[in-house]
Amino acid sequence: MPQHGGNLLEAARRYGRAPEAWLDLSTGINPGAYPVPSLPPRVWQQLPQQDDGLIDVALDYYAAPALLPVAGSQQAIQLLPGLRAPGRVGVLSPSYNEHAYRWQQGGHTLVPLRLNTHGDTLEDSIDSQIDSQIDSVDVLVVVNPNNPTGHRFGPEQLLDWHRRLQARGGWLVVDEAFIDATPEQSLAAHSHLPGLVVLRSIGKFFGLPGLRGGFVLAETGLLAALSERLGPWAVAGPARFIMQTALADDTWQQRMREQLPRASERLVHLLSEYGLPVGGHSALFAWLPTSTAHALHEQLAHAGIWSRYFDPAAGGPGLRLGLPGEEADWQRLGIALAQIHQSKCNQAVQA
């Protein structure tokens, strides 16, 4: 099974530090989560209602023609491979590792598209690589912005790849779990096109991963097939209520779209201040492609800061760090980075 960030209990056992004593930066989750409202008793006492208003609010938020609520985009990632006959699937590496795993588990042949995070310009490297192989795959899976590298694909480029795939009956699957801070880069408005599947998540931007809420945006025939696989009541009533409330709160969303990019730039500046190579970032995380990633991961862990390490097999070596929340968390990260940097300088002098 693929490994993921957020495994804080595992870190607590491994390093002998209580869970509450950690600063968990291992996930790209908004630390300023949406304030969950009080839930009316009816959402617990009745089955989830499909006509509760969630669909209308979500269609407005995503500016999409049609969509299907799911229990987190992960649920759709697991089911989509079963909606096609086995074929060749291009998947980026490093990227969200569930995509490659689930398509392979579904009997498809993976065509790895490795992001060059250490050499030439990232954009030129991956765009030319996809261009050279797009006509030889049946499905292309793209995370935009990419997790963990932060690489962004322009809407026009994605739509061109979709056009070439769809002409042969292929699919473009775009996982937009981290795009809410920049909705203008989304393909949601085009998701009615045959062969285009867009995945959205409530967990990242809204900071509610435990809710297990998300949406699939696609043409109605594919949504119907996916709905049949899901069965009734795929999303719990309390989750539907909270999702609807959050998606309708324009004021909170706008505030986050102003705050998160500033926090992201602060993180990039802090890492750069201590000589760490930021290879890319999104509004919710920064990516450090470095041969010393594992050592840095261990040093941070011993300081009680949990990060997400990617080994060479998973597209690394590299380290992903999410955003600290409170000012005390920023100070704690800064102190740890300063100590690690000073230790490195001392070792260089002694050598």
C-alpha cells in the first residue's frame, strides 16, 4: 500500500514523542481550517438526502455543469480504473502515489512520466515528455498543481492534451485537490467534455481531511456509471451538511485566497534563508528536492517536526513541508532550521 503524510501516530511510536508534542507539517492541509458549524440533529437521525441543496451549491462553487459528491477524491481514484478496459496510463512521478497504484491494481499498464526536479527547467522537461508520449497512452493522469512538486500545468496545455486523447477515446484525469486557492486555473468549467475527469477535494483548502468529502466533475454518462459503483449514501449526512456550508461561504474563501499565498511565500523564504533548495511550491506546501532529504527529515523529526519524505522510488529524494499555523509554530520551525543549518556549518568547518 502507498505511504502518505499525516501518519502522526506512527511518528509518535517511532521516535517516542507524544502525538500532541509534534508539529505536523507532513500534509498539505490548510492549518486554518474552516470552522465547522453546529450540526442540526436531523443530519444524524436520517439517511443522507440527495436533494439537500449540496449539488446546487457545489455546481455554483466549481462553476461546473455536472458533478458527483464522493467520500473524498480518494474514493473516485480507487473506482475510476474499473470504468475502462485495461490500457496504457501515463502517471507523473513524483506525484500523489495512489493514482499509479490504483490504475496498476486495475490491470492497466503504467507509463511513468518522471518529473525532472534536479536538472533542466521543470516545465520544459515534463511538458515535452508528455507531448512525446501523449499519443501512446490511453489515459493521462495529472495532479495540478502537482503534489509534491507544486508544478502547475496551464489550462490551455491541458485542454490540448485532452483533445488529443479524446480523439482516440482516451481520458485526461486532472486531480485538482490543491487548486482552490487559484480557481482560475481549474478545468472545472470544461468538465462536461467527453474524456475529461476533474477531481476536487474539501480536505486541503478547507482544512477538513477527516470529513472525507470531495467531488468528481465529468460528463453525465461517466458520472452515472461512477454513481452506480458507489451505491446509495456514499457521503454521510453530516459531511454533506458541512460541505454545503463551507462551499457557500464566499467571505471565508476569499480570505483564505489572500492569506494562503502569503503564508506559502513566507515558508519559501524561511527555507531559502537556511540554504534549503525550494524546487517548487503551492499555496499549501513547499517541495525540497535534495539528496540530503532523508537526513533533513530525521533531523526535523528529532526536533518534533514531522515532514513528508519521498525516497528515490517515490520520485525523490525530496521533502515536502506544509504550512505552520500559529505564530509559535512558525517560530518552532525557524529555530529547528537554524539549529540544523548551524550544525551543518560546524561540520563543514571541522572537515
